[in-house]
Amino acid sequence: METRSYDIVIVGSGAGGGTVAAGLSGLAEQGARIAVLEAGPRLRQEEFTGHELEMARRLYVDSGGMLTEDRSITLAMGRAYGGSTVVYTGVTLEIPEKIVEEWGVPGLDFQDLNRRSRRLSAELGVHCLDDDLINENNRAFARGCRKLGWNLNKIPLNIRDCRGAGICNLGCPHGAKTGTHRLQLPRAEKAGIEVITNCRVETISQGRLQTLVTNSSSGLPSSWPEGRYRIEASKIVLAGNAIGSTSLLLRSGFGRIFPALGLGLTLHPALILAAEHASEISNTIGHPKSYYTDQFQKDGRFLLEVCMYYPFTTAKNLIGFGPEHAEAMRAMPRMQQILALVMDDAEDHNRVLLNRRDETVVKYSLSQKSLTSLHQAMLRATEIFFAAGARRVHVPASRKFWIRAGESPEAMIPRSGVLPGRLSISSAHLMGGCRMGRDVSDSVTDSWGRVHGHPWLLVADSSLFPRCSEVNPHLTVMALADRVAEGIRTGK
Ligand SMILES: Cc1cc2nc3c(=O)[nH]c(=O)nc-3n(C[C@H](O)[C@H](O)[C@H](O)COP(=O)(O)OP(=O)(O)OC[C@H]3O[C@@H](n4cnc5c(N)ncnc54)[C@H](O)[C@@H]3O)c2cc1C
């Protein structure tokens, strides 16, 4: 087995790993040997075809079909040069001060995260779309919220020269999203940091990583020949996301040292709701997300955001079969969609673990509180649809496939129908598993991502979150990773 040596190795190249790499560029320029090891491929620009199933296979873990243990929730995670930032929608929101206070991580304060988030937002080119670029699906949402007198916010997006292809989650064919594949990783590579793709880290121990390089049918071949490698490194930074970093630590035996490892996973459970309008609306052209409402964030514990998904994903999210389902799919050009995002609590029984075959298992059950939030979100989204002029609305837990204007949503959508397994819930915002905190008894790392008692090991990704961020998480992941890079640079 070949051995290679580095000063610092970063595992994963997404929001966390890419940002740490960019933050260590100065060290690389001064001669430090730094590598990013990424399990996914680096796609050629022409491979971003926009075909739904093809891109899911190329860019997502398990083609986007990874499930929780009870098979009730689909987990979406990117696996590529740039990680999930290649497929994210670009919604860039700052974590609320109240949440950072509630996290209560010693040494972590809101001002610090806020300062980093502002700087990163400027570098990412975050801005809201001009009104003339907003499509009808989004305008309908705005119309509905305004009519109901609810808060309406434009969504800040990290995009540049967006041509409105509308397929952000399949990887932008025009390279308009400023994820780490566009900004941080090229910057790091220019400074001399190596990014090795198709390279999966299997286990780690002090000063050492065991990896396997296997090329896939898509993307550029890895810069290393296929095979197993032993890598020596003085420092290891894990940025494989809430599932990847946690399961790597578990596989490497750290579960025996850290009772909190894997516990308290939050998913920001998401539900897609759809309504049919009488006439065609532009919904697949233009950026899919321009507006959200936080009207129910405090009391209802959910956000409603505009969304528009592709035929396979939409078909999977409609509950029902046969002619009604087919009819709804035929109505896609007249369809309005809203995404409900529920703020779930961190509960220790929701966790990442390994089964007897050492495979990753995600145990997660929706709490009664989350199910109530989902129910409320369905009712409120239905109000927006009808206020926007929809003819009929499809809500998974309702008594009929379609609710018509004039029918009472309360009567049609009983809380008793909102049950796990009867809704098509998904998650793209996985958080926790290696949470920050005080010491080994309550957490895995401190506020600088340093694994307690292991000065050679750090974590810099979404697994650090002690609880869900309430808002879309990528900017907070980047801000935390920026902190981790600073800690390494300054020898904290
Ligand atoms: C479809 C989708 C849409 C989203 N939209 C938004 C949005 O609009 N706004 C927002 O704020 N957030 C969004 N998110 C969430 C956001 O992308 C994530 O929160 C963020 O990217 C997480 O960063 P991370 O560094 O933890 O992991 P990731 O960005 O997922 O990167 C982890 C990387 O590590 C690699 N890896 C894992 N294990 C290993 C290993 N053992 N060896 C080598 N490499 C490994 C993976 O292949 C992956 O590339 C979205 C996510 C998805 C999937």
C-alpha cells in the first residue's frame, strides 16, 4: 500500500471542507503540505446535463435516495468536488442570534459568527433577485402572503449571472452558483492545496488515514491512481457532513470515547405542497426560490419557502396513485409549489450509528411537536395557494387528493392524518452528530471544532451543530469552518 504525507488533511470538500481549505491557503503558500480528500467526482462542465435521474446518480449520495432506518424520510446529500454546495439552491440566510444563544456553546458568540457570515456573503456575491427576474411561481407566493397580510421576505441567494435554468438542485449547467466548487476550492488549489477526488477516507487514527481511490463513470479521473493509500498527516480536519464525519469517527472507534457521538441529529424535515392554477404559470424558468415567510417561525416552528422540483421528485411527493396522480403531473405547467421546513428539536434518540456490517444507519422519528408543525404548515400553505388564486390544492394528509377553493382546509386536513410514513418527507439540511459543547460528557468538539482531548483532530461541517439552525444552514457551516481554519492558522 502506498504511503503519502501531508501536514494537514481535510476530509470532504463541501461547505465546510472547501471553506477550511480556502482559509488555509496562506499556510499552503508558506509551504505547508495540505490535501483535501473528496469521495465524490469532479464533473466536467459538459456533464451538468440537467437530466434529473442522471444528475441525481452523478451528484448525490445513493442517487439522492438514502433513507432513514424506518424508510420514512429521504436524505439528500451531495457527493462531489464541492459537496452539497454543487446541488444546493443557494439560499443564504444568517443564523438568528437567539439560536446561537440557545446552543450555549462555551466560547461561541453570535457576533463572531455574524461577522464571518457577512464577509463570506460578500465573497459569495449574495444578493436578492431584481423584481423583473422573479417567476410566476414566486409571484404567486408573494401575492398570497400579501393578501393574507403575512411577512414576506426576499431570499438572499449566492448566485452570479444566473440564467434562470431553474435546476439548481441538479447542479447548475451554467456554473452560476457560487458554491465551494466555484469559489473556495479553486482559490485553495491556486495556493497549492491538492484536491484529490474519488478518494474515500475509510478510517482515521492519530497521524494516519486509510483511503480508497476508485474512479466512477462520471467526472475527471482522480489525480491519484486507483487503489488503497495510507496517508500520514499531523492534523486531520473532518468535513464529510453530519453523516459522513460522524460515521467515519464511529468506524474509527471514537464511539467508545465520546458518548455524544452520533446523537441529537436534526433534519429540518421538509414537505413539498402543490396547487393547480387555471392557466399556465412560469414555474420552471427562473431561479426557483425568491421568497419565504417567517410568519410562523416563532409560534409554529416552521418556515414556508417557494420551491419548484422536477418531474420525478414532484411525482414522488404527491400522495396517491392512478388517474388523479397522472392528472396532477400533467398539470405541472400550471403548478405552484411551496416547501415547508420544520424546526425539529435535537433528541438523542435521533442519531447516526453503524449496523453489524459497519454500514451507516440514520435513526430518526418525527416528534409529535414536528408533526403538529407539519400539520400547521399544510394549513397555512393551503391558505397561501388559495389567496394566490389556485383552483385546487394537493395536501398529503388531506381527506381527498384535491382540496377545492371554498372547502375548509381545517376540515379537510385532520391532524390525525399527519403520520410518519403517510407523508413524503425529505431532508437536505442534516445537522449534528459531532456537536460542539463543553467537554466529553456532552459533546465531541469545542467551539473551534477541536475534538476534545485530541489536538490533532478537528471537525468543520454541519455535524458541529448542537441543534438545528432554524434557517437554511450552509452559511453557518461556512462561518464555523472559517473559525476552524483561523484556529489552525493561529495555533489555537
Ligand atoms: C438539494 C440540496 C439543496 C440545498 N439547498 C440549500 C440552500 O439553498 N441553502 C442552504 O443554506 N443550505 C442548503 N442545503 C444544505 C447545505 O448544502 C448543507 O447544509 C451544507 O453543504 C453542509 O456542508 P458540509 O460541509 O457539512 O457537507 P457537504 O457540503 O455535504 O460536503 C461533504 C462532502 O464530504 C464528502 N465526504 C463525506 N464522507 C467522506 C469520506 N469518508 N471521505 C471523503 N469524502 C467524504 C462528501 O462526498 C461531500 O462531498 C442544501 C442541500 C441539498 C442536498
